[in-house]
Amino acid sequence: MSAIVGIKLGMTRVFDEDGTATPVTVIEAAPNKVTAIRRADRDGYDALQLAAIPTEERKLTKAELGHLKRAGAGPMRTVVEFRDAELPAGGGGEGEGDEGGDGSAEPKVGDEVTVTSFEPGDKVKVSAVSIGKGFQGTIKRHNFGRGPVTHGSHNVRAPGSAGASADPARIFPGQKMPGQMGAKRVTQEGATVHRVDAERNLLLIKGSVPGHRNATVEVRSDG
């Protein structure tokens, strides 16, 4: 499984050779650094830890800086672990991976992960914190229908009856009610890589993906 962490720059459209206009989300994924490798026999699970998105040194603790320095990485604001992730053959970083029987390189701390891990047409999963909508009613939050707006009705956007009367005389947990909408971690599956720009460290994902502009997004191969 290939994986990388980047920043959502926004949406645009690109024209293919046949003139077809395709809406895409542009994700800037500067080279990530492998900062740790988790092993099942030692840590209880297998995972690859990536550090991404350069930041200022003053914004990190000494412990964080020391962890990144041991991997040969500069100040990075985000550290994410991906289970079952792997690097493409050749690694592309400072580490010298051992070639396995299938020709893939064994990842090592200090290796770099770039957008070249993905190819156009790859199916990917994109995870990010969705755009926060604030406190919303049931029409916007749960797609409820509204009430009548004529003959003096006062129940236009109210949620309506939501519970029983005398027995049990309470609202059951889990009812669709007004409340905070958005601002939750969302994973969108089945997205497609439309184009890879290795020179500018850009991934163009077909369609929309979760997160606001400049949000941190995690991209990993689907399946």
C-alpha cells in the first residue's frame, strides 16, 4: 500500500488530450520522511510512520525535534502512521533498503516518499477533517423535509415530534436531532488519481475530497 501526507490546495479543472474537462482536487505533497517503522514482533503491529509538511522549528517541542532529527528530517508539523504501507522499489531516499524476493525495497528510517508512489488511474482513499458547518438544524444536517408554509403554520423548519408520550416518556439515544455538523474525520474511498506532477509535488485527484482549503490530507492506495 502506497501512502503520503499533503495539503489540499483547492479544486480546479484540467483538460485531457481529447478536450474532456475533468474536475480535480489539487493536493500538494512535498517529500515525506520515514521517521519510524513499527514491527509486529516489537510493537504489536506493522506500520510506517511518515513526517510531512515543513514548519518552523520554534513550533515543535524538543522531543519532537529530536525524533525528527534521528530520521534526518527537518521540522515537520505532522507525523502519521500508516499500517501495511510500503515504499516503491528504489526507495528514493537516504536509506538503502534490502531487495525482497518480489523486487520491492524494504523501507528504512530516513527514506523519502514522493508523489511518484502513485500513478494515474490508481484508486486511493483520502482522509481529512471535514469542513465545519457549525450548529445546524435537521433540514441541513439530516436532509429532513420542511413543514407547510401557508395557513399560519408555525412548523416550517422545526424537527417535529421525536419521542413517545407517557411511556417511555423520553428521547431514545441516536435520534436525528439538531447539532454540530462537520468538523469530523472523514475517509473517502474510491477516489481516482487523475494526474501526477512530480516536478511540483502535486497529486490531482478526480472530483472532490474531504477537508477545507489548506487542510492536511492523508492519501493511501485503496485496497
